[in-house]
Amino acid sequence: MTTKLPSVTERSDKTLWAARQHNLGVAYLERVRGDKADNVERAIEHYKRALEVFTKEALPHDYAQTQYNLGNAYWHCASFG
């Protein structure tokens, strides 16, 4: 049995939306299927979206964690080039 997550938009719940963007970034960075470079690029896109809400002033812990993961994703990009 699968459970569908309720639809959340940036407008309906910004923090939950940003957390999901961050989690999608983690999932794409760790994904083993598909092209690794494409997965890393998708991870970067999701981390950047999360940082639209996770600001240093509003949510410093989430901001720091997302920045760390974004840096890790960029580090992976360097290994492709």
C-alpha cells in the first residue's frame, strides 16, 4: 500500500514546501538510477529552491544544513568536469 503525500505549495506552507525541496535535493544527490550529472543538477535546483525560504535570518539551522548540502552537490559537480 502506498501513501500519497498531501499537495503542498510554496504559498500554502512555505516551510513544509522548502523542507520537501531540501529532501528532494538529498534524494537526487543520492540517487543511483539515471545519469549522475543530471541527478546532481536536479539536486542543486531543489536546494536552491529550499533556500528561497530557508534564509539565514528566518531559519538559520535549515539554512546552514541546506547550504552544506548545496556545497556537497557542487563538489560532486567538480568530479564530472
